[in-house]
Amino acid sequence: MKYLLLIIIAIAGIIAGRYFARREKECVGGEGEQEGLIFEQSREKVENKEKILEFLKSNDRITNNEVEGLLGVSDSTATRYLDELEKEGKIKQIGTVGHAVFYLLT
């Protein structure tokens, strides 16, 4: 009788474990959805950096605040985009700190 009770409890545990694992996977999303999200974010990043370069082609310079307004992103995201473009050799930073900093096409 004790063994039968242990077997029933074990089966119930396995069923409950599978249920919660499936439920968590549905909430988080499958790997395909995550890969799609990463691809979408990567595409958006490339597009935003292109918008910065297009702005610079028609204007002399751009500041971090202008990038924030142009793209609707946070200060840190604007800084990251500008840093990446600078590391890629596409723009050049003029100034070091504060409101005097701006960027030019190279």
C-alpha cells in the first residue's frame, strides 16, 4: 500500500513538472521567438545608426541630445550609437565632456 502511494505521488510530480515547464516556455517564448526578437533589435539598431549618418549628411554636426530627439531613444542609447559609429570610423567626436561635445562625419 505504501509503494502504491509513492508511485501515485511520483506520477503526480512528473505531471506537475511537465505542466509548469510547458507553461514557463509559453510565457518566456520559444527559442525561435527569442531569435526573432534579437534579429529585430539588431535591424532597428542598424536603421537608427543609418538615420544618424543621414542626418549628418544634410547637417554639419550632431549632438547626443539631437540623436535622442531624432530617434526617440534614451541618453545612454544615443551615446552607445554615437560611440559605435565613432569606433567604426564613420564619425568623429569633437570635444570631451558636456554640452560642447558634437560629432562630425569623417
